[in-house]
Amino acid sequence: MTLHLYDVIKRPIITEVSTQDAANLNQFTFEVDIRANKIQIKEAIELVFNVDVLKVATLIMPAKRGQRGRKKYVRAAAWKKAIVTLPAGQKIPLFNL
């Protein structure tokens, strides 16, 4: 399982809650590759955004399912979310809206 560091981060998650966390708690949220572990996520964030990472929390978001009549299907696949905590004074400019 060798992921290139630039393949670990897929996209930032910019919602109301993640924007408040970035402003108040200095935590930034990303969608990451489902195979990536916390060490790989930390290295990728530090390399791409040139910041120090204090803590990484990961969550597997379950697949969204739908139903039409008796047929059940998957609307959206499962994905992994990483919440990254940075030290005070450091920011990721992508989240400064």
C-alpha cells in the first residue's frame, strides 16, 4: 500500500461547521483516500501546505443508500474524512474565505 503523498488528499471540505472549526479551533477538514492512514495524511498536509500538524482524526463516512420501490441501491460510495489540527498561529490559506 504505497500511496504518493499528492494522492492522499482529494479535496478540502468547506461547510459551515468546518469553517467555524477552522476559525475557532484551528481544525481543517479534508476528504482523503480511503486507504490512507494518519501518518500518511500528516505527511501530505505538511508537505503540500507547509504547516505543522499536531493531530489527525479520521472518520469513515458510510455510503448513502437509496430505494426506489423494492430496489435498493448505493447513491454515493463510502469515503474517508480527516480533521487536521494545527498549532496556534498557523493557517491553511485555502480555508480563509
